[in-house]
Amino acid sequence: MLRHPSLFSFFSKAPSPPPPCLHITLFKLLSRNYTFQLCNRSLTTISMAKKSRVVEDVHISPLPSSSCKSQSISASTKIREIAQESISSHSKRQTKKIRREAPENVLRHKLDMCSKNGKLHQALHLYDEAHENQIPLSQYHYNVLLYLCSSFPSSTDNNEDDQISLALERGFEIFHQMGIDQIPPNEATFTSLARLAAAKEDPVMAFDLIKKMKNYNISPRLRSYGPALFGFCKKGDADGAYAVEAHMSTLGVSPEEPELAALVKVSADSGKGEKVYQFLHQLRSSVRQVSESTAKILETWFQSHAAAMVGDEKWDQAKVKEGVVKCGGGAHGIGWLGRGKWKVIRSVMEDDGVCRACGERLVCIDIDPVETENFASSLSRLACEKEVKADFTRFQEWLARHGPFEAVVDGANVSLHDQKNFSFRQLNSIVNGIRQRSQTKKLPLVILHSRRVKGGPADHPNNKKLLEKWRMAGALYATPPGSNDDWYWLFAAVSNKCLLVTNDKMRDHLFELLGKSFFPRWIEKHQVRFTFSRGNGLTFLMPPPYSIVIQESERGHWHIPIVTEDDDIETPRQWVCASRAHGTSLQQ
């Protein structure tokens, strides 16, 4: 029995017994020797409702009688607050449990599992069962079902016609029911429908669905256009594919390599040489280096009769040179030059950029200094958003005092390359090697996380001396705890317009934020990669003196670089070299 009046009144006024978690909370509170100074009284037992739990021999220190009343109210208030918090927490858990066990949420979970495992038939059974039991379906439910229906035809191993027909039939039926239930569609809804239309080999319907998105104030994405674009290309309908590409352009949706490769192929198959030229230049500006599959499409085009017949036999050389300047080098963009059969061969470039197949020298396309400054500014803003702003600002001030540098070393990447443990010896080899290549023989800036400069290998006497040497030379910066040192070494290299020594593949989300326009061009000209081998020791792979991008020469030759495997940095890159086999004509 509760002996204190205030405690008794609290529990006596409660509409129902407190939840079990309240007893546990009070037990923990009292067992931690919290002293409730209650009017010279010793509270020795507190009865609890659940299973008659008892807390005994809780000693309460006596107080002068003048403070009894105030301390009694304080203790009562404290326990009331604890009880209310416990009841509230219990109520939230109950609410979550009720929500989780609601039929529509159980259905959602089961549909998610069907989507994860590609179980269309099971999902359709759940859908039919939900309608029989009048379980309300949301936009999410419908989109999962439509996604499964639209992806099922392409994922069917044996391509059974009856199963594909079932997926298509039920997919459109589900969308019709979605309209009856007045559930508004979104971009995912229309994309799944477009895929269903494409599976029916009806790209016109797929394109019409994309056009209707405007009526719902929905903006199509690149994936929304895919079913229609690839559907037209598959049918050989070049004009339909061009209409889709034009619609994309009006809404600012840019095609990527798969879409451009399909457009090149349908144009080549249709003998539309000028369209091939247009999309080849789009590949040049947005993709730069092509995959093996795209390279084969381009080789097939250059080897075709249509390619041999397209082009001007005479042209204005002055306009060609003007076009090269306008394009920034590496292309002129005025059309095919020359006429006749193309010689198509896989080639590699010499160290100075001369093609082994045709003897032409590739050009180095300069980066506008203003672009670099703008990129450095945007990089700084992003870093201040992602990092502690004061830390990054402090780093920028440090750079201003100790720079400029000719090279920046990504310390972690270098030290852990092909190593199980952090290797200061390997890092020192890179630092000394890159220093010997510099004109001023100045130490490069080494960026290391703070946890790498204290403790572990850093405490070894030799490593301590090495770190101190770099620190005294103003060539070492330790990034603060909790930071991402990628922001630091990248900004240092960009702002100093210098080399960056790292084998980092730069695929993280951080690098995705930097876009696909300027950053790949900057990396191409500034990243220094390296290898270690027993036979050759340390080898640096310096940035090439030419740009690794699709290039169109003033003589009408084409050189198209093919993407290499990231881990294979020693094998020479292959290029598609396409030149007129019997020479070209020049208008003097």
C-alpha cells in the first residue's frame, strides 16, 4: 500500500491500472538510490498491480519538517511525469502495432516481398483477395502491382506467351481499377504502363501515355521515355524514334548512351547519315567514351554502304577551322567530310597522342579557366553543406597560407593500395616520386584523416619523424574527426589547378553530386594514377597529352575511345579509328 497521500491520490485517480512498463520505470528509479525526501517518513514498500511486484527497504533520508510539504509535491510531480511518459510511450507502441497490423499495411509488406522476388502470380492473388475483402488500395499498392506486370514479360526465362498475355491483361485491368478507385497516377504509374505498351510491341501507345502525363502535371523522366524510344528503334521506325527524342529535348530530358546508341543504330539501318552524325556528336558531348556494344554499332555504320556515300567531296577548309574553334577543339561539327569507303580499325595511341593506325595526332582540348574557377566555387559550397562549415573554412584559409601546390596526394588511398594495413612506407614512396617529377621539387600536399596521424602505425618512431617533416614543411593537412577527406583533397587539387595523385574510382555519391559535364574533363587532365610491382617498382600513369573523347579531325577522320576496365590501368586503351580508305578531297 502506498503510504504517501500524493502518490495514493495519483494512482487512485487513474482511470485504469498503469501499464506494466510503468512498474519497471518506477522500480529502476527507486533502485538507483534516488532520494525522495518525503516529510521525515521512510517509504519502505510500494505495491504494484502487475503480479504484486514489491520494492522493499528503500531508505528515504529525513528532512526538517519545514520542507516536508514542498518536497512531497516535488516527489509526486516527478513520479507523475515518469508515469505519464511511460503511458505515452506504451500508447505509441500500441498505435504503431495497430497500424502495422492493419490489413492495408500487411498487404503492402507482402507485395513488397513479391516485388523483391519477382512473384507476379502471388501478387495478383493478393490483389484479388484484397478486393474480395474490400481492403482499400493506395497508389503505392497499385504501382507495385503495375511494376510487377510490366517487368514480368522481360524477366520470363522461357518467354511463355500465355504468361506474358496474363501479365499484360492484368496490368491494364489493374490500371483501369485504379481509375475507378479514383487513385491519382504518378510518374511511376505511367512508366509501368509505357512498359506494358512496349511489351505489346505498341510504341505508339507508350509514347501517347508519356504525352498524357502533362494532363496530370507530371514531368517525365528518362526512364519514362525508354519504352517508346526503344520500341520504335526495335521496329526500325526512325521517324517515331526521332519524335520521342524531340519530345525529350523540349522537356530538358537528355538521352544517355543506351538511348543514343539506339538512335545511331536505327539511323544507320535507315541510311540516314546526317542523323548518325548528329547523334555521334551528342555521344561526344555527353558520353565522351563509349562502351564496347556502342563501339560495335559505330563500326557497323562506318563499314556500311550508306556511310561510304554520305559526305561532301569538297568543303571550305576555312569553315572547318572556324568550326573547330567554335567547338573548343577536337571537332568541327559541320558534317561528314569526303566520300568513299571508310577504313575501320581498332587502334591505340602513342604516348604523344599519335594514332598507330592512321598517323593522326589527337588534340588536347583545353579547359576554360573560368569553368575551373566556377567549379571550385561550387565545390566549396557543396563541401560546406556536407561538412562542418567552420572546419572546411579553416582548411581553405590554411591552403591560402601554405599554397600553391603542384600536386595533392590522397593519403588514405595511396597508403592502403593493395595493402591490408596502412603503409607509410608506400605513401612516402609516392610523395618522393611525385616530388621528383615537379619543376620546383616542392613536396606535394598530403591529405590524411586525423585518425591516421595519431595512434597505430603513426606512433612508430620513423613514421612520427616523417609526419613531423611534412608538417614542418607545410605539406600535411589532417582532416578533422567525422569529416570526409574526399572533399578536402579534391578541393585542394581543383583550387590549386594541380595534379591529384589517387587511384580512387570516384564512384561515390559525393562525385555524383559534381555532375557529368566539367568533372570528367577535369579528372582526365589532372588525375595521376600509379602501380606497384616487383619488377618495375613504382610507376606513375600521368594524364595523357591529349583528350580522351570522341574526336573529329579537320580531315574528316574519327577516333572513338572505348571505356576500359577500372582495374586495368596498364593495358592501352582501344580506339575505333575510322578514316577514308582512299583519301579525301580538300577545297583549298
